[in-house]
Amino acid sequence: MVELLTLNVEPRETVGKRRNRRLRESGKTPAVLYGHKKEVVNLAIATDLIQAALRHGSRFVKLSGAVSERAFIKEVQWNTWGDVVLHVDFTRVSEHEHVQLSVPVVLRGEAPGLKDGGVIKQHLHKIEIEAEPTTAPEHIVAGINELEFGQQIRVADLVAPEGVKFLVEPETIVVECAAPVEVEETEAEEVEGAEPEVIGRKKEEGAEE
């Protein structure tokens, strides 16, 4: 049986942007617990504690304190720079219950197509999956070591970890090695250089009339 990381949480009596901002300034992160058709519970957790849990890769945890339940860290909201957790969604789960969540798609390797002048374009940055809480991965890897110029990698080409199911159409493009997009400056130059003359002519024609 997987040993669960225990996170101590406190009740959060008040909600709202201003209250949450004050809570974060005190070193705590607002959170919410829901699921299993039970009441939604507003919680607060020490920011350094939840961030340490996420760095450790823990998603299936045990909550103690204000509540005593198994939970899955389903969604995390970060600040603009991605270094501070702003809000956490916990969902109630049992050990073998399947959950649906979105995880990042991480590119690994170096595409041979880059040597032929291609550029890497990643179209799918997150992918919806279904898995048991104890086996849910932190991310899905897309290997690009064999990606040639003009080729694509689709969801059907990804290797799903054991016990993980992709909830995205198999033909969805994940990444491709394509020709770089060239920015055409001709149109901008024409507008900059020619527009005043056209306007001037219209004024002169109107004056003659």
C-alpha cells in the first residue's frame, strides 16, 4: 500500500479575493475540498507545506486537522511566474478510484529536423488523462529524438504509463517540426509610405469638385 503524505489543513471561514490575499500574505494558501457528493469545504494550508508536497510529486494525500480524508490534488493555480501556489483544489477519492485530470506534456530529446532548418511547434501543452490516484503521473513525455522535418507526433504516438488512459482524440497533434514562419514586412511598409499620399489625393479631388 502506498504511504500517503499527510497535509495539515485549517478551516477557512471567509472567502473572497481580499480575504484570500490577506491569507496568502500570512503564509497560507486558500484551498477547497469537494467530491463524493459531500459538502464543499473551504480550507487553508501552509504555503511552504503544499509547495513542498508538489515538488515531491505527491498528488494523493491525506488531509488532517480541519478534515480527515484521503484526497487528490486535482488542480493547482500558480502565480504569473509559476513559483508560488495561489489556490489548490482537493477532491475526495478512495485508493483505487479513477480520477480525471490534466497534466503537462513535456518534450524530451532533440529533433533531427532542426538540422534541416525546421522549428519545433508544440500544439498540445496539457493532456487530459484518467488514472488511479496512486499511479497518476506528474507529466506525459513526448520523445522527439526521431522527429524529422515535416513530421508530427500525435496523441496516438505517445506512450501512456501503465494504468493511464488518454482522454484526447488519438489524432490530436502534440508537436511538429515545421518550417519557420517568415514575417512579411511589405504590407506594413506600403501602409506606412503610401497612405498619406492616398489621403492627400482624396482631399485634392474633393476640393476640385
